[in-house]
Amino acid sequence: MEPEKEKADRQPKKGRKRRRAPSKLVGAAEAMRAGWEFEERHPEVKKARLSTVLFAENCEVTHAQLCELLKYAVLGKSSVPKPSWCQLFHQNNLSNVVVFVLQGMSQLHFYRFYLEFGFLRKAFRHKFRLPSSSSDFLADIVGLQKKRAAGDPSRTVEGSLPSSAGSKVSVHLQNDPIIQKYGSKKVGLTRCLLTKEEMKTFHFPLQGFPDCENFVPTKCNGAVTDSSPLFGLDCEMCLTSKGRELTRISLVAEGGGCVLDELVKPDNKILDYLTSFSGITKKILDPVATKLKDVQRQLKALLPANAVLVGHSLDVDLKALKMIHPYVIDTSLLYVREQGRRFKLKFLAKAVLGKDIQNPDKLGHDAKEDARTTLELARYFLKYGPKKIAELNLEALASQHELQAADQEPSNATEVAQQSNKSVLECLDSVGQKLLFLTRDADTSALSSAKNCRTIKCLSNKEVLEQARVEIPLFPFSVVQLSFEMLSPALTEEMNKRMRIKWTEISTVYAGPFSKHCDLGALRKLFKSFGPVRSMSLVLETHQYEVLEAAQLAIESLDGTVVEDTCIKVQRPVTELTLDCDTLVNELERDSENRGAVYLAGVSRTFKERLLQQSSLFLGLEAVILPKDLRSGKPKKYCFLKFKSFSSAQRALSILTGKDWKLKGRHALTPRHLHSWLRSSPPESRRPPGLRVVPPPSEQQALQALKVDYPKIAAWHWGRKIGKLYCSLCPGTLCLILLPGTESTHGSLPGLGLMGIKNEEESVAPNICS
């Protein structure tokens, strides 16, 4: 296959002046087009960056998954699997890894003192839940306690991919993206064709589109049926002074016979033959006289009027051919994957067909073999249907066996498997480096006594940060642990209860006055148009919304409007817990994770399809999040859209709330990981809004303690201190802030993780360190 799909970034790193020798944080640099695919459009060295969308459905990341990321940051793709829950691009351009651990704090602390954690919430765009803290959190995240791949005892990394018959993973077929797109019954060939809108979405060359003026149509305009002929197509390219140009084309008929296999001489000067992927060398191409226009002529003559072309990332092949064809099946899109990612052809060949292709012993890929494989994949899909594909559980196989899905030397497989079983410390040791551990509680973790770890024990949190400023530049990987006194169980329980009650209250609105004869049905329909309503009560008129965005949208849209000839007021209940809600809402909207996100109410079942059809209007769209009802499994009538930047989100919001779409919406206020936590709130936290809870005498002392500012001051003080240290880190530093959560006999609290790469995207948190 062509290198644009799978080629590792070979650009050399530019020198950087640092206080230490360059780190061996080496690996493959890849970028996302619809998953992990190659990107090499600019000659300059690219910044390391993280994807903005986490793959975990409830945004919870296990300790073992954290360890995956940390090992990948140290060694890269060539030695360990990619993390299964996020994407780290251009890993070899990371300069350092720094992990801050706020021992004794949890997700509850972060959101209870959200306004005080000002720097952290603005600087780190990526947030995720952590399970409750274990007996040795630090040992878990660096892989000291569990020496198995990604912490899963059933996972294997050596050997071939298991067959579907051998897989014991329980597959929820109704949630499989293939079933969601095609249904469970077998489909015909025409159902597998990309529609014109899909071709537009995935940037296929189309008649009359920009950059396609000189493209040649295949003239295949006959009627396509389920019995139309299939042709597998694959192209190889080289790098010329004008970009990528065709060097080989292979066309395989449905019976498996190759009907066209031609080398092509580019029109412009060749800068790189890309031999390791194309197999083409100067010696091979020098005697070739065939030009692009010659193969265009041959293709037009060979293909019947109702021909269907099959390929993997076929848009790239057609662009190399500079041709337009209306009927295509793209196996990278046919075998639908979660989160818009795509399976690689090599993986699908092994997992679905049980065959090995793109043998690393050969020089480059075999275009005929790849074209033939795409045909076989299309025929398999048509023969066995979507249900059979879903039962293969490809997503699980891909996560468990990404080493087999990538192009790697067989001689390296054993070494990679061994590395994946190692701890972060052993990975660092393998490249001649050490881990720095700064703490005031050195005796509480096995990390402090581990081999290849430089432990510095301090007397206070203040000393920890002072030492960190001096020592971090000298180490490629640092763990900085700050320790905080845990709150009493009674105080923690009361703080947890009050936090959940507060969220319920700020998601509640009062409306009125209304006349005795008002149409209650129409009123309720009006308020439901802003989002799902959890409960209603007729006091004046009270509506408790399921999501904060819906309540805020109702207030912004209806307060002061005339309903049934009466000017009504719509506002939140005023209680001790909602006095700061205006400030809180403003700060939530400015949260770096929410700046590029949009909330929409009133979406229909066809919304996502329509959105994709008109994707050219929504530049920078990275994810569509459609919440489902936990009982029925049906999608709810609201959604969240995630964009690369605030400006893209703002532009999309103006379109979607305009006259053509007629949706109601605003900028998002709640990060994804918060939803599942709030959904699990116990019934006692859902007290009637506006009423004051009078605690029994045994709780009076706990409530009084809440008025003491120590936890609040600690959040503000240490958040600022960490912020100053973060600003002193060199660009390209992967930084994680981990609040491990708490575990005790009185109950547990989940943790929270914040993550980012310094200077990854300057637009995320402008002037954050100024």
C-alpha cells in the first residue's frame, strides 16, 4: 500500500538546546486522518500532540491503561503497543514526561473546589476518570505490581491473532458500529457502495470539485446492481518535487486475476522512491516509459460501465491516478470502527481472512496482493453479512494485538512482547535512563526502593516543588508526589452529598408566573425542547434537567419572554449552594476541555447522517457524542459535538441553531467524564430544590468543618504552585496531573486525571503561562 497510509515519519529531529542529553523517547510519528495513519505534508519537525477524543466510553482510564501510555511515551511504537485509550502523535518529539500525583485528592476535590483549581482546568484539555485508588497507586501506574500486558490476564501479545471461534469476549452486537450502520442481516453490493455524500465527506475526487479540474472520469456511468463486477485497485507512489505521484498501479478482477499491473514514470523529479513501502527503486523505474495518461487510458478501456472499484483508503489511490469513479467500496470504511478510526489492511487480512500480507521480509508492499486482499474482504462481507463481522469483535482484537496489526520485523516481535511486559522503570533502563521520584512519603510506595529510580525524600510539599524545579530538567521521566491529609469519613461523605445536591440544584429552573388556565402540556413541551427533563413539579413551575446545559439554555432563552400573554421569569433556586452558580457556569464554559465542545437539543435519529453529509460546513469536527438511554438503548434527543478549536465550534453553533437546522444549543459546560459520575448520584442527593437540609446533631460538626477554608486554600495554593512549575517545563513535555482518589473502609471516591503536552496547541489555553 502507499506510504501515506502507513509510513513511519522519517524526518530527523531538529536539535534543541537542553540541560541534558537528548532523551531516547523514540518511536514512530503518526497522525490521524480517521485513525492512526501517516501524515507527512510538511518538512518541519512536528510537535508531539494528543488526540482530543478519548476512546473510553465513560472516560474512565484504568491504572494499567495509564501505564500503557507512559511506556509508549518512553519507547514508542517500535517497542511497545500504542495505548488503547488515546492517541499520542509524534512521540519521538516528546522532550520529557512529568507526572504530578496529588495523593489524598479525588475527583470530588477537583469539582468541589473547581474555581480554586483555576490553572489546572484551563491548562489541561484532556480529562478522564480514574478508578478508586489502590494500595500502591504509583506502583500500579508504572507497572511494578502487575507484569502482564496492559494489566489484562487474558491478553496475549505473542503469536498470531486468535480466530473468532477462540475469542471468549462477550460482544454486545447491537452496539457494534457495523451493526449500527448496516443492521444484522446480510446486505447486497449496492448497500456497501459509498454514497456521493460519503465520498464528499471522505475527500474522494468528485466531478466539479476544487482540485479535481484536471481529473479524468472513468466514464463508468451504467446502472449498478448487486451483481455488478468488482475490481480491486491498489497504487504505489513516490515523492517528487510536486508531491506524491504514481509509480505503480495494480488492478485485480473479481476472480483474482490481475488485469493491469503497470509501472509508471512520474512527470516530475523524484526526490524519494519510498522503496521500503513501494518496493520501487531507481533501477526499476529508469527504463519505464509508461506515463500517467497511458494508465488512465487503459483503465477507461478495461472497466465496464457498471464496474465497482474496491480498495483500502481508495481516495488516495484515485487521487494518485487523477481519476474520478462513481462506484466504490472502501474496505477501511466498510469495516466500520469506533470513534471514526480505521483498521489497517494488514490487520483485517489477518483477523478476517486469516492471511498474512505485507511480509516485512519483502522489499515494499505487493500492490497485487493488497488489491486482491481488498476484494476478498469485500466478498467476505457480502457473503457472511454484518452480524458475522461483528461476532469477530475486531475492536477487541485490534486493541489486544496492535503489535500484529502494525508492520514490524518478525525478529523484533519477541523483543516487543518482552518490552510490553516490562515496567516503566525497565523500559527506561533499556534505553539507559533513570526515573526521578520526588516525594515526602517515600516509604508508602514500592517505587521509592525500585531499581533504576532516583528517589529524593523531602520534608514538605513546598520542598518537593523546589527540588522539582531543579531536578526535572535533568531526567527524561519524573514523578512528583504531593501529599495531602485525607478528610475524615464523615466530612468526605457530607462533601460528596453536598456536591451532588449542588449539581442537581444548578440543573433546576423555576418558571412563572402562569395563569390557572395555562396549557400545562404545551408548557412542558416548551421546557423539554431545551433538553431531557428528569422531573417536573407544579409549584410555580419547576423543571429539573438531566444536563446542566439544558437548564442554562432554558434560562438564557426563556427568562423575560412572553408565554400565553404573561412575561415570565426563569431562574435557578437560590440556596446556599447556588450562590456562586453564575461564576461556576462562566468558568465551566472557559474550561479548556469545553471550549471546543457544543451542546445541541432537539436532534433527530437522522441528525448524525445529515451532519456527515454536510461535513464541509463543519470544519474541525472531531467527534459526535450521542448519549443513549441506559435502559432502552435508544439515543436521546440531545448530543455533544467536539471541535478542534473554539472558533470552529462557534461557527458550527451559529449554523446549527439557524433557520436550516432549527436546533437549540450553546457551548458545552460539562466534561464527558463528569456525566457518568453525576448519573450515579444516590436518591438522597436529589432533595427538592430550594429547601435547606437540617442535619441531625451527629452531622453538625461535619457541616461546621466545611466552613473551614483549609481544603479550599490548599486547592488554590498548590494549583498555582504546580502551574508555575508547569510553565518552567520545556516545550514538548508530556504532563499528567493525577488525583488518585481514595479507598477506605468507609467507602471509595474515584480519581481524576488531567493530561496535556506543553505548547501542544497554543489556542487551547492562550497566555496560560504569561
